[in-house]
Amino acid sequence: MPLRSTTQSDAIDGDAVDATLAAAGDSHAFERLYRRHLGRIHSLVRRMIGDDAEDVTQEIFIRTWQKLSTFRGDSAFGTWLHRLALNLILTRREALGIKRQRHTDDPESLERMPGRNLPAGFTLDVEGAIQQLPEGARKVLVLHDIEGYRHEEIAGMLNITSGTSKSQLHHARMALRHMLGHGPGGRENP
């Protein structure tokens, strides 16, 4: 009989079982959850905060262990964990004094952001460019384009409308294009 390959559905089912076991005190089940989700959570933290990514990632998993009893299974464990992580990240950003306005009605504000003209052959710093985005635009870009969430999910996570999420994503992409030296349509600026 052929071996069955592990699918995303299997991981989600495993998450639900491990979350239940971990909530009952099974540290091995929690370790499996930790290993399964560490990469994505660390990546999210690094993109949203930058410095202190390791400390914040560990803080998220400590909080996850403490809050496991509140996981009801209404959504996938990964979605619940990302929501918890995002809340902690936002709280941490405020504590660090990096709080900015989430959305601006000034469409010109992203156009005034400085961009760098790099010499030919110079490696572009996409991560650095993402860090320069306004907070709301950066959050939506990371959650949508990097983490793969839909606008409706992002709206729920950030307490905004899906229209605002779409608008912020558009502004973030345009700002990145500008910062990375590309004009409309992705062509190099002279």
C-alpha cells in the first residue's frame, strides 16, 4: 500500500489535535505546534517589527501557551495564532513608540516617500523598502502578499474594511515600486 503524502489538510487536522492536547498540558503537542508554525511567525514578526524579531517571536509562543485554552476551533489554529501574533506585534510596536497613523487620506503621502537611486548591479533591499512603508500599508502588504491572507481576513485582523485593505495594498505596492526604482508598469525609471 503506497504511503500517503502529508497535505495542508493533514497539518490543519494535526494542529487541531495538538492544540487540544497542548491546552490540556501536553508539552510535546505544543512543541509540534511550535515547530510547525515557527517559520511563518518569525517571518511575520521580522517584516512587521524588524529588530527584536527573536524576542517577540518567543514572546508570541509564550503567550500562545498561556492562551491555548481560549482556542475554540472556530478557525484554523494557524489563523488563530496569526491573529494572536499580530495583536502582540501591534502592542509591542506601540510600546516601542513606533505607533503611526494606520491610514491616511492624503494620496500624495506615499509619493513623497524617499526612494533610492541605486547603481546598476546593486542588490535591491526589498526588506528595507518594506520597513519604510507606512504602518498600515506595510501590515496589509505583509499579510496579503507575503502571508497569503485574503482582504476579508485582513480586515478582521486589523479592524478595518476590506476596501481599506485593498486601498492600503495598492498604495504599498505603488510605494515599493517607487522606492525600488520602477515606475508604473514595472519599467525602470530613467
